[in-house]
Amino acid sequence: MSRWLAVLLLAVSASTVAAPRVVSLAPSLSEIVVELESADLLVGVLDGGDRPPMLQDLPSVGRYGQLDMEHLLSLKPDLLLLWPGSVGPAQRQQLKGLGIPLYIADPHSLDQLITQIEAIAMQLGRPERGVQRAAQLRVRLEELRQRYRRATPLPVFYQVWDRPLYTVGGGQIISDALAVCGARNVFADLSVPAPQVSVESVLQRNPQVLLATEQAQLDAWKAWPQLPAVTQGRLLLVRDKGLERPSGQMIEATARLCELIAPDR
């Protein structure tokens, strides 16, 4: 066989390889696939909140913590994208034993998130899209770091819930978003992703800024006027949910967080 014919046959073979049938087991991972312009590869998704419009008609394989394994298998996926928190430990073990390629994404920083977006593009067979998207995100992330860097980071308390009182620990990606904004999570020393804390411990750590997603939660802190965040009027409402979805859009959600914390920058 001539060399040119061998090259031609290889090219034809590569072009006829079936695209992977992908099931996303977290809304953030579904969002990453959409950002990589690869929604055509998705055959099923795990639900948890609003879907992107182009995924409205896709089959559901359950909701957070309630994976329908039988329905998942009926879709005959070639690739599963998993965030560990989206399914329980027993079903995670089941997934690992199915023999279906499984990519697990659990970023603890924005840099890790961008690297994982590149890796997911590789898994999808579209690496060039991952390289392009990651390059854009890295440039934007470095711009934010340069703009909001402080010699002494601003101590911030990020409230997740109030009854009981929950925050984010140092290994949670939101803690890294705060660092990009020139802030310091006052509970960054806690390794648990979402530790339960007490009002007393918040008072002891003396944050200069308090962040929450509900106004009523912020208003409740006015009962503690000794807090610098209260006396300085730095009870700030985080209006969008972008920080809770570790996909590429989280970089712009971080930009909005930085603008909220430091509008003078």
C-alpha cells in the first residue's frame, strides 16, 4: 500500500469514529459541555436547578442525590461526567464498577477549574475547544487578580445558610474566589467544604465584610453592632448564583463578587 493511501485511510477512519454519548451528573458539568459548544454530545443530565435552554429536552437521569441508575444505563453512555457531591457514596461506587469511562471533576480553586475544563474537552474529543476556552479564562482570571490584589487581604465572612449557620471552608472554591478579590475567608482554616459555625465564632473572627444571598440573613447581623462589618455598613448581598456553579461562567461571577466587595478598584 502506498504511503499516501495509508494516510488517507487513517484520516477516513478517524472521521468516522462515533462521537461519545455523554451523560452529565451535575448541572455545572452540563454547563461546561455547553460552554465547549459540545451540547450535541449529551444524551442525559442530572437535574438540579434550571437547565440551559438548549438542554431542555434532554432525558433526565434523576436529581441531586437521587440518580436513576436504570435509566442512566438505558441511555448507553460512553462517558460519564461526575461531581462527587451530586450522588451518594454507594452510587458513586456503583458508577465506578460499570466499566463506563468516568471523569470526576471536583475543583477546589479557580485554576483547577480551568484545568478541568481543558481535561473535559479532551474527554469529549474536542481538545482545541478546551485550549481556547481555558486561555480566555486564564487571561481574565489574571486580570482580576492584578486589579483586586491587596497587601493585607480583607477579612470576609461568607454565609451559606442561617439555621443552622453555615459558611465555606478553605478547600471550597468560593474561598479561592474571595482570595482573587483581595479578600480572606475568615474560616479558611477549616477543611470541611461547608462547615457549621456559631455566631460566637463569627464575632471572634471579626470580619470587616459579611456576604449572604438573602437580605434577611444580612439584616439579622445588625443585632451585633460590635462587628466591623455592621458598623461600617459592609453587609453585602450576593444577588446571583454563579458562584455556586463551578463552570467557566464562575470567572465572571467572581468578577461581580470583586466589584461588590471593592467597588473602588
